[in-house]
Amino acid sequence: MSQGTTQHEEPAPARAVTGVKHRAEAPGAPRYETLTAWRGLACLLVIVFHSLRLPEEELSGWTAWIFEVLGRGWVGVPMFFVISGYCVTASADALRSQPRSGGRFFWRRFRRIYPPYWAVVGLSALGIWLVEAVERAEYAAALEMPGPRTLTGGQWLGNLSLTETWRWRLGGGAESSLLPQAWTLCYEEQFYFLVGMALVLTRRWFFGVLAGLTALVAVQFLFPSPGVNTQGLFLDGKWLMFAAGVWVYYVTRFMPPRRWLWSTLPLVVGMLHAVAGPGQWLRPANQSYFAAFAYALLILGLKPWDDPSSRSALLAPLRFCGERCYSLYLVFWPVAMAVGEAVDGLGATSAEAVLLIRVPCCVAVTILVGHGIHHGIERRFWNPRVRVRA
């Protein structure tokens, strides 16, 4: 899960340039400050979700309710997709008035995503190798991560390029990610690539191209072509979650507030489709789409209160995590799995121990390690602010 626009990569106001029409007079601002706190919340939800371990005893009462609530932490993923849709579109829109905007966009995305990711992949591979070297195979298995020596050359290529969700279509073999959570980054990269290509091909019709891609995906998603397997590609429907964030950005940037109510219609339709029909709500994928569209609707409604909310001291912990969310997301799997296994080894496996010891320890150590990766590696590759020449 990457951050789209940060304090060190801030979209500048649109300016008119020759051959490119910008609506500089449009209401609203591309910045949505509270999204930093939302990123922190989404990241914590995912960490808690993967830190849970169902106890052996049967759950009842308040413990059953808490496990049920925390077990919904997967909603952090569709929230991240929506946030990326908004922030990356804001960053790309700011670059539209710049020369060589497509190349600049791709270079910024590359610097922002790949070096920290490669560093964590390397550290994780080294950690697994060391565990296996001391003949702790059962501990290595508990990490639920493939051993570095088990990955083929093609799988390593897919891992390092963040194409593993679809790499197997070209090179064959099975899909295998050293960092299991990297599947979301593979979808992020597809979104970045298509947004960048829209900048390269036509800055003037940038939003029209994104709308056309959304329509294409919607048709393929609603009426899948027989015999066509789109799993792992943006055509499988995941693009629609990013598109919800793109739509929120477009509405708050270019539409007057009096028309915002009508702009909620596509999001409401998406929510209704996710739950329409017998048994539809029971499908995990449909729940993800519902969560994405509902969250997009929420942040659209909250946009007028962004400025006072962003200064709230109550959101400071979430902003802290949100500013480091990419590093936290990169490290949470190996850290949470290792810490969780260590806690289990101490016999803290009851429902109360999971809630009061295992989950807090996993979250705390993940934040500590992620903070170190953030300051030691990620910040070194932050992009400078986007500047627009008058």
C-alpha cells in the first residue's frame, strides 16, 4: 500500500499552458489533509486483522463481538485503494501543466515505491534464510512466507517488479509472493502505469481516458467474456476501487458543491450492485467493493470539514501512522507473523491473551520496525514538492 501524495509531494494549483486546458477557477483544492489520518487507520486495521489468531476455546459474549469487529480489518485494503485513487490522481493532475509530465510521473512513482520495497524484500529474504539456516523449519513455516530458495527465476522477477499477480500469464508457473501482502502493490502498480500512460498520451483528455478505462472495466466486470480469465489484472474489477477515489478527486476539485449530491449516484449504484441478488453479500469480493464505494461516499461527504478535522489533536496518532503507512505496510507481515509466533510459544493463546498481548505486541513492534524503515530508507526516496512554473 503506497501513499499517493505526501507532504513532500504536494500537488500545485493547476495553471493554464498552451494546448492544455485547466480549470484553475474550479472550486476546491487537490489536497485532502485528513487522508493522512485515514491512511493510518487503514494501515492499523490491516495490521490488527493479520495479527489475530482464533483461540482454541469457543468464543462468546464480549470477546466474540470484539473478534468479529477486528476480523473486519480487511476493509483497510479497499480504503487504501480509494485513497490511492484520490492522491495519485491529484499528483498526476498537478503534473499536467508540466513538460514531460508522463516521464516525471513515472520517475516519481518509481522512486517512491520500488527502493523501499526492494529493501524490505531483501531483509525479509535474509531473515527467512537465517531462520532456515539454524534449522528452525517449523518457525519458518509459521511465517507463512515462501523460502527464498523455493522461488524460481520468473517468480523472483515477478516479485521484484511487482507483477507477480499476472506475471505467470507470460512466463508460466505458479504465483508466489515473498511478501504475501504485495498482491495489493501489484494492483497499485497497474493503476500507476495506466494513469501515467494517460498523461503520456493525452494530458488534455486525461480524465476522459480514465473514465473510458473505468467504463471498460465495468463492462468486463458486469459481463465477463466467456473463457477470459482476468484474475490478477486491473480488468478483474479492482480498478473500480481506485476509480472511486479518482471520482472523489474530480468531484471535489472541479464540481461546485451544489452538485456534489448528484455526484454520489455512481457510488450508491456501486454499493447497491455489490449487495444485489441472492447471496451476493456473502461473497468476500462484493463486500470489498461495497466497503470501497461506501468509504468513497464517506470521504466525499466529509470533504467540507477537512481543514478543521486535519488539525485535530485526536487524530495525531493516526497521522503518525499515516505518514509512515507504506513502511508499516511493507514490514507488517514478517514482523506480525514472527511476533505472533513468539507470543504463542509463551503459551499466551487464550482469547484474552490474543486481544491483550498478541495483537498489541504485533502492532507495537510493527510500528517500531516500520518507523525505522521509514526514517532509514523510505524518506531518502521521497520526491520533492511539485513546482509549477508561472
